[in-house]
Amino acid sequence: MAQQQRDMFDDLIDITKGLSGITEPFNDLANAFLGNPEAEAKEWNPADYKERPRANTVPCLACRSEKSSCRACVKVCPVNAIEIEDGGIDILDSCRKCGLCAPVCPTEAIYSPQKRPKRIYDAVAAAATAYETAYVTCTRALRRVPRDNEVVLACVGDVTPETWFAILMDFPNVSVYLPLDICTACRNAQGEEMLGDAIATAEEWSGRGMGLEVDAKALTCEKSRAFERKEYFDKIKQTTGLAMAKLNPAAAAVTTVSQRIKEHTKKLSALERSLSASTGANSLKRRRVLTQSRQLLLSTLQAHPELAPNVRVSVPECDFERCTLCGDCVEACPLRACDLVGSGTFTVEPTYCTGCGLCAEVCQPGALKMVERDGADLVVPDPEAEQRAAEQARAKAEADKMKAEAKKKLDSVLDRVEKLAD
């Protein structure tokens, strides 16, 4: 990509940055004398980036049926702090708050409130929008207060493949910072393996590669040129009307980052409304449940439908000769993706189904089995995009019509001129 040529505004930005380097030491000295608590340096505390997970028994596969073989959260826990019995989930006090139990749960029955897929995406989006490179890392790898372009997790394995997929497609300037052998002595033994599997899946789906940094000295923290220019212009515009811009140099630019996140949230909400209007409830009028990871996957495929053949998903397939129409699959489905419609025909809504397999496990006649398919059924039409495309097509048609009429009139005038010349 060709770099944009510098202009006088870039020179002014550099001069401003140089002046701030001179004045900031005096500001720090004044803050020290005045005892400004907001100016005090933050202390590194790994506990600030860890959170005890919460459990919701309603979508938990093991809690919904004794026939479920799912114990993913129990198996991945490095300290055996999760117990599932008597239809409930108990997270013991021995929990290390590593968060690895959350991404392995197919129905998001276990989750970390501050590190849910959408929150992780937003944190990465904020860093990647403002800086040349954004880094995702863990407390063990960083061991210091993170800079604004560093997103710190309890463990790098806490990110789902769907979240990485969305990040890869929207922000190619994101890298993982993980020093060599940093995970060797870590008690979160499966974190590195989970990271590798999740990124490998996301790379296969997207056709793009994730950056990896292993040297702390190579970590940079430079704002992107476009962001700095936007920040500078906004400050000039707001100098006379917004005092916040004078107090906080980044205040004007925060709007840019928040706007990017708001637009993505708006896109997810529009997608959910579209699904809700078409397939949001089953035949029993029970609302289907859309997980956050599935939201991110669907929104990414909506923007890039050409990637659907790369995405592999698992869905139930019914042998109708064996099906007894008992309805156990519909009752067991935690996301209400399964349904019996019409005269009792089994159907599944693939946009909501996460392939947990509980429907097949509870099916006594063995009519259901899980099969792998591509993501063609996950591409949700975008009404707004279709409307914009239709408007552009109409505008082009009108322009072509006007061009044709103008050409016809011009040809007529030229014919008259030639007749007069004769």
C-alpha cells in the first residue's frame, strides 16, 4: 500500500508532540507537589486483569440432561475448581480466575462478565483503531502496566475462534505477544494449546495470518497517522467550544474510537433484529438464544459472504425413518435451535445452533447425528446493504439513461450541423 505524502499538518503534529515532551515533565512535577491522584502512576497488579467466572445452569448441557457427556469446563480447569452435580454448577474458592472454562463452553453457560467475546472484540478494536499495532497478551507475559495498545487477558487461551475470526477480518494490525517458553511453567497448561487451536481455526476461516511477537523490545506504541490527524483536527475544531480537549489531549479522538465500536454494536443489533424477525422463535413461540461468539461469526460472514465455504460447522441431521416425533431434542436444545414443524418434521436453525450435540445425545431412537457442513447457511442477508445496493443500481441506471439521452441529443445536433454544412 502506498504511503500518504506528508503535508504541513503532519509537521505541526510532530511539533506538538515535541512540545508535549518538554512540558510533560513539568506537569508531572506539579502533579507530584499538588498530590493529584489521577496523575499517580498505576501499579502493576495481575489480579486487576483476572475475574472469577460466573455460571448459568439454564444453557448448561450437563445440567439440562444426564445423558450429556459435556464436561469441557471441568476438564480444562487446571485446579479442578468446577463441579457439576444435581443440576447445578459450583465454582469453588480454589478457582485461579484463568478464564479457560469460558471459551470451551459451546453455549456460554460459563462466562467472565468483563471478558465476554464482544468485550474482548471491543477492547481490541479500540487499540487497533488508534495505534499502528495492537497486541493481545496475558498477565504472565507482560508483567507490567499495559500501554493503551495492549489488551491484557488472564490467559491468551480465553479468546474463542469466532472472536479471532472477527478480529482478523476487521483489524489486520493485531498481533499476539507471547514470549517463547512463557507458557511452559504456567499452571494454565492448556492455554497455549487453546490459543493455537483457536487462531488456526480463525486463520483457516479468514485466509489471513495472525501476527506473533515474542520479543518485548519489539513492542511498539505508536498512534496511527490517520488517527493522529483526526485527533489533531478535532482538537482544533473543539478548542474554543470544548474545554475537555484542552485538559485531555486524547479526548477529541475518543469519539473516533467509540464511534467505531458503536457502529459494530449497531451492526450486531441489526443482525439480531433481522434474525429475530425471520427465525427468532420456534414453533412453540419460545425465543431462540444467540451466543456472543455466534453473533461475531454471523456478522463477519455477513460482511464477507465469500468466506462461508471456509467455515466448518457441526449441525444435527435427522433420519426421518427412525424419528418418532417424541420432541426430546426440542426440549433439550439449550439455544432452542431445534424444532418440530408442520406435521412433526425435525428442523434446525443453523444460525443459532452451535453444534453442541445434545439433541443427538438425548435422541433414544438414534435418529439424529452430527454432521459437518460449510457456513453457507450462516450468511444472513443484510437489508441495509441490499437497500444501498438497490439505490446505487437505480442511481446508475438513471445516470446511464441521462447519458444516453444527452448522447442522443448531441448526435441530433451534430447531424443538423452536417446538413447545414452540406
